[in-house]
Amino acid sequence: MALRSVVSSTGVRRLMEGGGRSSVSGLRYFTDGKGRVLSEEERAKEAVYIQKMERERMEKAKLKAEKEKAEREKADKKAEEEAHKR
């Protein structure tokens, strides 16, 4: 177990230090897909955009769940009325 934590912390440290490569390679994850490194401002804008899209996706999922719940309740109510008629 101790060995695992040493390996994990060593791997994290290597990632943080760039693994012996230049520090620019660590920023490779923040590119525009064309190899150009994004500035801090561009990364911030991208983060805000991603958060906005996630929020919208969550709102859509919530509305969909509420709509499905309402439809189920309506169907259950209709089924109860049918059962009472018999």
C-alpha cells in the first residue's frame, strides 16, 4: 500500500514538473486543436463556455425528468380512473 502511494505521488510530481521536458509541453493539454497553445484568457473563456454548456445540459435533463414524471403521474391517474369505472 505504501508503495502504491509512492508511485502515485511520483507520477503526479512528474506530471507537475513536466517529466523532464520543457514546461510548455505541460500546457499542451490547453490547445485549440491546431497545435496553438491557448492563453490564460482563452482558457478562462473556454472554461466559462464549458460550464455554461454543462449548466444548460443539466437544465434540459431536469426539465425532461420533470416532463416524464408529469406524464407518468397523468398515466397513473388515468389508470386509476379506469379502474374505478369498472
